[in-house]
Amino acid sequence: MIKKWLMLSGQPQSWIEINKMIHKTSVVDNKSQISSSANIGPYCVIGSNVKIGNDVEIHSHVNIAGNTIIGDGTRIFPFAS
């Protein structure tokens, strides 16, 4: 599996798999666990202790925080929090 360093605010934060799509305007905590097949749209915030499953699609402007598990195949639409 190919990985690269995720840079947030100019600082290395965590490893992500190359086929994972996290929009450059989203903020992802380095303690979160995100499946390699998940897609995170623009202006999302993913907090620590968040687990995102396979084939999850998170549209723009979504905030996920706390001890949260997003199951496989879930779709979350804009402005959900």
C-alpha cells in the first residue's frame, strides 16, 4: 500500500493512503481513522476518535466530532453536524 504524509497548516500530521480523497480545505485530526475508500468533501471537520468506514461519502461542510463511528457505505450530506 502506498502512503504519503498529510500536511495540515504546514506541519506533518498523519499518514494517509494515496487513493483516499480528502479535500484540501478539510481539517482532519491525526487521531481519526479513515478508510482508504472514503471521500471527504470541502470544508469538512473530522475530529479525533472518529472512525470512517469503507465507501463513505462525506459531502461539503460536515462536522464530525466525539467518539463516532461512520459505517460502511454511509453518505452524509452538506451542513450535517
